[in-house]
Amino acid sequence: MPVINVDLWPIEKEKKPGLIKKLTDVFTEMGVPAQAVTVILHETELENWGIGGEQHSVKFKDLKR
């Protein structure tokens, strides 16, 4: 059944259950049993992520997380 892989910057531990639930809900609304939906969060630190040759830790240095 569905496996949802999400690449994202690190988020607060308290936000993860809600994110996983909302992603699962997308599929349950289509009739897929929640037990069949797998969600995998891949957190990448901003210094290991870049675009246009610039690290996100530099590009988004003023971002409040």
C-alpha cells in the first residue's frame, strides 16, 4: 500500500504526529485503511541542503524555527 516519503528540514518533535496523521488522512479519505499507510520523514539539516549553489543554512539564516 502507500509509502509516503517526506524530505524536510528538521521540525519540532511535537509536530510530527500531526503531520503523519494529516498525510495518512489524505489516503484514508480515498478509502485506504490507515493501517496500510506508511509515512517516513527524512529530516535533513539546513547545512546539508542547498539550492542554486547556496546552503539553506545561509540562504534562510534569518528563518525562525
